[in-house]
Amino acid sequence: MLPESRLRPPSGPLAGRHIVVTRPAGQAQHLAAAIAREGGSAVLFPVLEISDIDDQAALIDIAGRLDSFDLAIFISPNAVSKALKAITALRPWPLTTRVAAMGKTSERALAQSGFSDIIAPTGRFDSEALLEMPALQRMAGKQVVIFRGDGGRELLGETLASRGATTEYVACYRRGKPALDAAPLLRLWARGELDAVTATSSEGLRNLFDMVGRRGQAWLRKTPLFAPHQRIALQAERLGLEQVLATEPGDDGLMAGLIAYFSDNRRNEAGGSAPGTRDGR
């Protein structure tokens, strides 16, 4: 016999909803668990593959010179894990080098690694928000290292340099498009059971669009897409998605957007004033 909890239908504002979580493998658990707590089913479909860079020479070089830097900035949780793994294998982190994180997930990763004095924005989670922090205003003579993936925006380094800092980028991981079969998503779409997609990077959204193929793209364009940053929302619109919902930052912002949307949808279904998401397709 099934446990009683398995016999009861799911409850909560996301009850019965299938929601795609596109974060990289190993980084989706927090959002997936939040969706489950509200009654939904998280469909894990990582659209970015994170791997070590082939040449670790730059990381090894930085490890030897780390004492000379006033500030180390980590662009992502992957930057935290990959950079710290390489550096702490060679030496302890110097007490004189402060750390900064772009967003909450990176801040949590640094805290879990033993850092307490972390510079991080609270409202938005991007380069612009970090650059507004008081600690990054007076940078004359400061030495700054920025840990990131291969490539990316140059705004952070350029702005800090304009404030008088000497900046250095270090790539500590590579991003790629996973070789993942999209058939599970296509089956859900075909049955009218895929209710929403979350996208947490513009590059990842472009990968998703390619990975689902022409048939999936037609469904994706009709599916509500929740994006925690305006840049991702603009990318979705450029790809032709018709229901793009920009939320507040981070997983909390995504959850608030999902709950608000499907709570309104459920009320409309109950009142008969508008079709539900599934019927609306």
C-alpha cells in the first residue's frame, strides 16, 4: 500500500504543474525543492554543462600571487567551486584578500566554504548591482581578480578599472551545451502537461531553444517563461516567446512569480473568466 502522503493529491498553488528547471546539473536542487513544497513537479533539464578548463596555468599562477590582491570577485557558484578547489589545493586563502559575490547562490557557496565577510548585493544580482556597493566605489590603487567562466561581459572589470583599480580576469571553468535528449519535455508538451519554464541565463535559454528542436520551439513559444533578470526576458522575446514573465531576482523571485501566476490562473479557472494554461494551448 502506498503511504498516505502518496495517496493524497498534491496541494498548493503549483499543484499538478510541471515546471522546467534549467539550472546546471547539481545546482537545481534548491529551486526544485521549493517547487515541490508548493505542490508542483520540477522537470530537471540542465541547459548548461560546466566543466574544468583544460589549462589550469592561470589559476595556479593566481594562487601564487593571491596575497597581492585586495579583492577577489566570484561571478557564479561555479566560479566559487572551481577556483577555490584549485587554489586551496595549493595554499590557504590569505586573510588580506576580501571576497565579493555576484548573487545569493554564489554568496551561499562562499559562506559554505568558510567566508564570512562577503561583499554581495541584496536587491539585484548582476554586475551593475555589485558595482553599486559602497565597498567598490573608491578603488584607486586596488588590485582585483575576477573569477569567471570562459568569456562573458566585461562591464565589471572595465568599470573598476575606470575607478582606478587594476583588474585581472581568470577563467576557471567552461560552459557548454549538454548532449541531452529533449524527448521527456516533448512528451509533456504533447500531452499538454508542461506548464512553465524557468530560465536563469541568456546563454542557457539559447541552448534550450536549440536543444528542443523545431517541434519543441513551437511549444516553447507558447509556454510561460519565467526569467529572474530583464536581460533573460529580452532574450526570450528575441527568440519569439509569447509569454515572458520577468520576476524578482534569484530562486525566491522565480518562486514568487510562479506562485502569483498560477494562483491567478487557478482563480480564473474557478471563476470561468479565462482559460487555464493547459486549455489555453
